[in-house]
Amino acid sequence: MTTDASDAWKQWHEKRVETVSAPYGPLALTATHWIEEHPEGRLPDIPGVWVADKEGVLLTAAEADGLTVAGRSFSGEVRLAADTGPEVAARVALGAKRLVVLVREGVWGVRVYDPESAARRAFRGIEATPYDPRWSVSGRFTPYDGTRTVRLGNADGRARGFELAGELTFSPAGQEHTLKVARQRDGSLWAVFADATSGDTTFRFRFLLPPAPDAEGRTTVDFNRAQLPPCAFADHFICPFPAPGNTLEVPIEAGERHLSRPGPT
């Protein structure tokens, strides 16, 4: 059983490396521009005029700007909603770059994904602790009566609302711990946590994504699959910091730790 679990973890780790190093994965993010910070509609190093209102983003461009929309050369005006699919499928492109429209708490922005980014070229892998069955334990999810929104600091220095769905209780090594978690669209859980290793042998915080709990609230808490947040790969992500109470006092010696460092030359 342990061998099967270890093999499954190796496959998960290989898939993670493949995903983050993909042409439009998190390593390709080179900028996040908030349109409200550019009242004239001119975003740094991006052609066209980008104006936001409550309905979305209005893009105005000439054919000479070199933008494409839905794969076709573009000139004139087009109204854009937030991109909800994979980055490679973003409606607006500039050559190989993808210009992804996003909105956070009513503030509209544009992200630039460049497969030729310096971070993607420099990527050497993800340092991760080898699989240890002791860090995969049963957990129980207890939902709140409705979601609870808390204001959390984000990696870009702003505070934003974060919806918590309940609490996840688990007991590695017989010691009970609790994390406040969000619930994702597919029913799986999402915890942003730190621990006694954070900022030392691991990144300053990490994500844990347990599978959807069953009808009794049971799920698996597997810290072997604790993963680096997107902002570990590019500075332009706005990852939320751990909620109050989500900093564990014990060292979680499992999961992803850091980006791999280049070897000596």
C-alpha cells in the first residue's frame, strides 16, 4: 500500500512540475496591471487603450498594434469579460503572449503570460520532501452555517475578502490540529497554511487541497501534497496569506518546499 501511495505521489509531483513549467503556466506570468492605476488606459508595454467599468473592460486598438482577439487580427473596439478558462485560451494575444483579463472585488486587471519569461527559462524543478505515509491522515470537515468572509493580506500588499467554508480537523502523530478552509467549485477544500518550517526550510506559506469530504465530512489530509502557492513562481500573483489560526506550531516536514536552486557552474 505504501509503495502504491509513494508511486502515486511521484506521479503527482511529476505532473506538478509539468504544469507549472508549461508555456502558459505560473512561471510565464510577467505582469499584473490594475487598470484603475492607469487612468489614461495605457498599460505598460501593452498596446491599445484599456478602460474598465462595472460591466468589464473596453479595449480599443488599431491593427498596427498587433493585437489579436479570438485568434484574429484586431482593430476597433471590443468589450471583454474576465477570462475564466486556461491562460492559453485567453481572447487577447500579442504574438506568443496571452493577455488575461481578471477582476478582483470589482477591480479589473490584465495579466501578461509570456512563454519566454526569464523565470520559465531559469526553472530547474521543485524541491519536495520524499513521500512519507505519516503525513497522510484522516480528517474531518465541519462546515460553518454559511460562508464567513475574512479580510486577508495578499502577496501584492492589498487586503481582500476570502470566503471560509468551515474547519478541517486532523491528527498527525496523535496531536489534533485545525485549519480554516475554503471550498472550491468542485467540492474540494483549500487551506492556506504556514507551519514551523515556513520561511526557513519551506516557502513562507503553502496551499493544501484535500479532496471533497463525504456526507459525514470525512476526507484525507495529505501534507505530502502540500504545494507552493503561485506567488512562489512569479511575483505578480496575489496569493492570500494564511487566515488567523492557520499557522501551525509544528513543523510539517512534507510536501513541496522551494523552487530548485541552480547547481554550481
